[in-house]
Amino acid sequence: MAMDDMTGNKPAPPAIELARDAVFLDFDGCLVEIAPRPDAVVIPPDLPAMLTTLAEALDGALAVVSGRSLRDLEHFLSGYAGPMVGSHGAEARGMDPPLAESPAELTALQAELARFAQTQGLLYEEKSHGGALHFRADPTRQQEVEEFTAALADRFPAFAIQPAKMAVELRPEGYSKDGALALLSELPDFSGRRPVYAGDDRTDEPALAWAEANEGYGIKIGEGESAARFHLPEPEDLRAWLAAAVRG
Ligand SMILES: O=P(O)(O)OC[C@H]1O[C@H](O[C@H]2O[C@H](CO)[C@@H](O)[C@H](O)[C@H]2O)[C@H](O)[C@@H](O)[C@@H]1O
């Protein structure tokens, strides 16, 4: 299927309205290009400064909302000091952490994930509140990863399956990016503004739908069906759209 068909010929978003919008940005595959491994993402050198400038222009109404651990986001976006939500809505900087304490079974769950990855030759990413098994290096491993993580979620009900791009994650049950948007939108800097969410992945669809349902809009980055009404092809297009707002 051609990309236009997959995206329903959706248009590019309108310009950001600095006095009206609250801007929420996903990280992997959205602000930055997908890389072969989680630790191999390339951060454009001017990205943290551009986010800082845009956040100032929005009077603080900008946040990064990601499935990554918060510590990863702080590392990769060092220099940007604004609000960030990590672990698919479970942890945050700039507001009260949605999840005060990890589920008690976290260590046991992570040990199972690590052991499976080691014995099966898969890439394991340990996260603050869960973990991910990555099969990007060998997509034929998808089914075994899905079966293993489904069985694990049955045994550890405090965690939920979170499908990602060439990976399956286990995150704390009950936390999500749309929940994070609802919490962020109550903060003084965000309250009363029009929510604008940009994301690329299945993990972003609830947040894209939330923005659409709350008098704002979503921007789907890349191919695929989406609740978002707008579309941009690549992360570099999103970065250009953000930069245009601060150039005026
Ligand atoms: O919510 P996001 O910011 O989009 O994060 C979702 C997950 O992204 C990361 O994995 C994905 O990106 C990797 C680097 O490009 C890629 O190698 C992997 O195949 C993708 O699934 C990250 O590693 C996860 O922790 C995030 O939850």
C-alpha cells in the first residue's frame, strides 16, 4: 500500500499558535529517528536548545511524553529542562510522578526478562518501571517474544503488555500517555490551552486520540492508520515544523 493510502492523504499540521497551543512530543520515531538499538539514537545537536526556545515561546506549555525511562530522556535531551513524562506515563519531571513507587514485583519481572534475553540471544532494555525485549535485529523472533511476554504478563498482573516498534515492553498496569496528557493539562502552564500531540507509534495512539477528543489535534509521524488528523512523513519534518514556530 502506498504511504498516502496508509495515512489517508492526511494534511500537514497548521503552524503552532504560540498563545493558544500546548505541545506534547513523543521521542523515538518522532523527535528523533528510529535507530538499530535504543542506545544508538542520534540527537541533533541543536534539538535541546530548540525545545527550550519553543517552550519559552509557549510560556512553558511544552512537554516530552515517551515510553523511555525518564533517566534516558534526561540523558538524551540534556540541556532541555522542561517537563518530561517517561515510562509510558508512569514517571515524570516537572509534575508529581504519576506512579509513586514501582510495583513490588519489578525486580522479579526484570530478572525474568533479562534471563530470557540472555538465553535466547535477544536485546533486553531494563527500564525504571519495567523492561523491553527488542527484536529489531531479527524480526523473525517476534512471535516468541510476544508469547513469552504474554505469559509473563499473566504471571505479573501489576504489569501490562505494551507493543512497540520491533519490541514488546512490560509497563506498570494503569499508566498511559493519554493519562499523562490529562495530568499535564491540569498544570498552570498547560491549562486552558489546545492540546497538540505528535507521535509515531501504537504507544502514541491513545494520546493522539486524547488530543483529538479534547479540542486539539494529533500529528502522526510516518506511515500507518491513526486517530490523528494530521501527518508528517519523518522526524526531520516534525523538527522543521517546531523550528518554524520559533523563527516566527
Ligand atoms: O514513546 P517513545 O519515545 O516513542 O518510545 C517508545 C520506545 O522507544 C524505544 O524503542 C524504539 O526505538 C529504538 C531506538 O530508535 C529502536 O531501536 C526500537 O526498535 C524501538 O522500539 C525505546 O527503546 C523504548 O524504551 C521506548 O518505550
